[in-house]
Amino acid sequence: MAERCLRVAHLYPELLNLYGDSGNILVLRKRMEWRQMACVVEETHVGDGLSLTDVDLVFIGGGSDREQKIVCDSLLRSQCELAAFVADGGVLLAVCGGYQLLGHSYAMGDQVVPGLSLVDLYTDRGSPRLIGNVCVKSPIAAEPIVGYENHGGRTHLGPGVEPLGEVVHGYGNDGTSGEEGCRYHNVVGTYVHGPLLPKNPGVADWLIARALERKYGTAELEPLDDTEEHAANQVMRTRIAHT
């Protein structure tokens, strides 16, 4: 088989790296390499131009309110590029602050800040902060998605947007709806930190498979030995069950 190659755009890693979010990039890279696939990671920093012409997967991590505002101001200049990428089936993973940026607006203190309007959702604020371990049942992964959440935002999905999954434990999007995250085309948004992908290999493989399907017309992935990843996932679920 000819070597397959996916290009990953990691947006603003110097600002958006709460709870080790850059670990998500490490997982994507290794799971591709273990399958003899090439993975090219291109970092975009504040002040850089953003071109997604040859990009297959975009990752936006989480940051503080201040960092999130800096990133949003920069990304708004590339909104058309990002919207075209999403409409063309480009794969995008956004975590916490990055998730909030996907919508029409998000609340920051007393301000309502315009978002990227890539997905029909918006985020306001509530009290108290929603903090703790989280477990989510999702159709994109065979085992529950586990991790950690810490957010004051309450995210509300539009009628055409599916949640990433159903909250088994924790708070999710707003603490009341029982929904966590979003799925729209090949976009995944979530509040799950930890980072997300090391303990949730099914999510990583879903993203890789969607990117392969878009680029090569096939989503076939060779199975990997995920014994350690499944064990880490189970430890989290056991911890949550005894909370």
C-alpha cells in the first residue's frame, strides 16, 4: 500500500494548551505512525496567516478567557477559510475554549464575544463552574469517553447539531440537558480535557478515519493493540463509579 499522509493544523499551541491539550496531537501522530502513515503537523501562531488548502485535520485546544479572546480575534480574520474547510468535510476537533469558539457567540464576563459561526451553537455563562470527572456515551466510540471538565460556560446547540454524546457522569454542555459536546459534519467539539485522546483511542481513530475517507476515499484503519489505552479508560470509569 502506498504511504498515506495526513496534514494536521495545530492552532495556537502556545496559548491553547490547558490540561495538556497538546497531548491530543501526540496521540494522533503516534496512531498514524503505528499504522505506517505519515503525519505532518503544522503549527499556526498568532500573527501567522492561516491556509487550510492541504490540511486534513484541524485541532483547537482550550485556554483562559484572555487567551481565548486573543485567538478569536485572530481566527475571525480566517473565518471564511475555516467555514469552507468545514463545509468541504474537513475534520476539526475543538476542546473547551476551542469548542466555544465554534459557535455564534460566547460570554466572557459581562461581554458577549462573537464566535466563528462554524457550528450552530452559542455559549452563555452560569454559576457555579462545572468541574470534575466526566463520562460520556457517544456513537463515535465503542467505550465511554472519559476525562475532566472545568468550565463556566453553558453551551446550547442549534436544532441541526447533534451532541457528541450523552452524559453518564458529570455536567456536559450545560449541566441540565444531559448532552455533551457537538458533532456537525466532521467537526467534534467537547468540554472533555485530560487530554481527551490518550484515554479515548476510539475518538482518535474516528477523527483519523474521517480524514482518510475525505482524502483517499476509504476509512480503513488497521487495528492497534490498545491494551494500555483501554486500561486507562477503565481506571477513570472505576474512579467515577466510586465517586
